[in-house]
Amino acid sequence: MEAKRLELKLPAPVVAPLLELLLPMARESGDAALGFEPNLKAIEEDFRDDWRADLAGHAASDQERFAAIFDTEDFRKMGVAEFGPEDCEPMLRAAAALRLKLRDRKLGAMADAALESGEVDFARLNKEEQTAITAYMLLASLQEIIIRHLDPGSSEE
């Protein structure tokens, strides 16, 4: 039986600003790839730098996979990105890290409840904030789609 591929479709005009915002973040390496500050207090001090580097390396790898899937001609021109089951877990992790980066760097003035509910007054936001919140919501939707794909019984009906 062939594994099912996932396809994401967006209106082509919204693609360019989202890629302009997300791709540079997705291509960060080292500590910048981390979407959070890891608490390594439980790790012996001599090993903390190695743990941190390992976490950053995995985060960078997941986000580079995200960039490779979305930085395509099909996505830029038609708003269509396609990926297989092998990409689901890296995409989940990349979306989570990118959402954390957006929250920290672009959406810090917004309440967490507003971000999570999506109840945002776009008219009160500047263009950069509008693009950031749109990217944030896209990533959240992508995570939901992937989770439903991985565990079809988890969807609420």
C-alpha cells in the first residue's frame, strides 16, 4: 500500500510574503535554530555545550527540511507544497520552532491567548505583524493537519 502524501494549497499571492518571513528563520543554524532556550541544568556542566549543539543541529535539520519543501517553484507560483509521511515529524518540529521564533521576534506584544485562538484584529496590526500572524496561523494549521494525518482517530468530529 502506498503511503499517502500531504498537500498544502495556499492562494499564490500570500505565498511570497510568508516565504520572505519564514525561509530565513528556517535556514538559521547554531543557537539561532532553537525556538526556545533549553533548560540544561539537569545535564552535567561538562556536557551542556554538546547537548545544546545537538539540539540546535536537530532543530536546524528539521527547519532546513521545511525550507526545502516550501522553497519550490510550485509553491511560489501555485501555492502548492507536497510532502510525504517521512516528512511529517520533522515538519511538526520545524513548525513548532518557527512558531516560537515568530512569537519571540515578531509577535511578542500579542497575548498568548490571542495567538492560540487566532482572534486577532488585523486592522490594528501593521503590515509586518499581519504577515507574522498569518505565518503563525499557517504553521498552527499545518501542525493540525499533520497530527490528524498521523493519528486519524485524534480528529474531533
